[in-house]
Amino acid sequence: MIEILNPADLTRAKAVGALVGHILQTLKSRSAVGTNLLDIDRWAQAMIAEAGALSCYVDYAPSFGRGPFGHYICTAVNDAVLHGLPYDYTLADGDLLTLDLAVSKDGVVADSAISFLVGDTRPPESVAMISATERALSAGIAAARPGARIGDISHAIGSVLGEAGYPINTDFGGHGIGSTMHQDPHIPNTGQPGRGYRLRPGLLLALEPWVMADTAELVTDADGWTLRSATGCRTAHSEHTIAITSSGAEILTLPRPAHS
């Protein structure tokens, strides 16, 4: 299913996008050496409830997961990259943490992810990898304009990641979003320009470049959810929800104060 939002829907999407961006930045500011992943999950739960919103993850039970997710945010550390199930782990100096959050409010969903380093240690390879996903996300957003195609976005993202030297996995990528979290079209993180669904105003997309340092192969953790690099290498993931407008793409999940 591909949804096209009307102006009223888009107004609600901007509000929930601002909320997601605000929660993620608040959680980032609280995530320090000694913070437990389960604390981050509880903080997310409280902020979502305070805003009168709903987590898209608690009851989420797709075919690739093991039953309902049961938590409010994805927390992926170091070699974990996607669908990180929060567990009793205390963050250490130099850990690479990814927070991925999808929230629904007033019938519209927004989805975003950020990767960052915890503490004072800044491994250059990790800094470079996070930067590559952020630059790829910016390139994908710049390619998302009315009349362009999904392949144009994929090509823009893949060009940045490929030039940075990272293998690219296409099993998981960006996606349409609207009244539900995951919709068509699928947006691989590499592809051919000029191919795929043609973009039009009112379309919401979640673009999410992610990479693993030296492999494109994923393995599933024993928890049945967390996807890790097959080699144990570090990973990074950046994501924004955008709206296609008549003049281009508008980023909805920028870190700014949430609207009520």
C-alpha cells in the first residue's frame, strides 16, 4: 500500500515528526557511560505516554521477528545495527549506540534513527562510519523531489556509501510511511536511477542508510530480533522521515521542540 497524505494529514505528520526528533535528542543527551539500555527504553516509554502518542514497536510482530517486540525503542550497540531489542546492558566509554524510534499520534507515524558515540572515546573508524550514513541520508533527501523515482534516492544513497568503501545490504532499507510504520515502496540503499515508483507531493518516506564496517551479511541474535554484523564489526544507521512537497523534500524528524 502506498498512501498519499492530504494537507491535514501532513500537518499531523509534522507534529509527530517533531515529537520523534525531540525524544531521540533527549535520549541521546541522557545516554552516558553507565546508562542501561533498559533505562533508555523506560525513558522513551514515559515521553511517548506524556505526549499522548503510541510506540509502533510494543506490539510489532513481523515475520522476521520473534513475537511482539515488547519494547518502546530499538537500541543497537556496536555490532548490532537494526531492530536492537533493549536488554540489561550498561553503556561503556566508546560504545557506538543507535537509537531507532517510530511513534504514532493522531493517526500518523514518524520514524527516525541516530547513531552516536558514548563517552569521551572517539574511534576514527566509527566517527567516519556515522558520518557516511549521515551524508548518504542527506544525499537521499536531496534526490527526493516530485517527478523523481525511488531509484534516484537509492542511487544517491548508495553512491555515498559505496564511495566511502562500505558494503551495502539491500535486505532492509527505507520505506513508505503514513498511517502505519512500514508501507510500500521499499527503498534499497543502492539502486539504479530513473527506476521505480515516481514521487509525488503528499508521499511520506522513511529513508535509512545503514552500514557495517566490513560486511554486507547480517546475523540474527539469539533474542530473535537484533540484527548484527556477521563479522562482529561495528555498524551505523541514520534515518529521517520526509514528506514530498511541490518544491522538494521536507524533513519531519529534525531535532526541535515537540509540538503538543
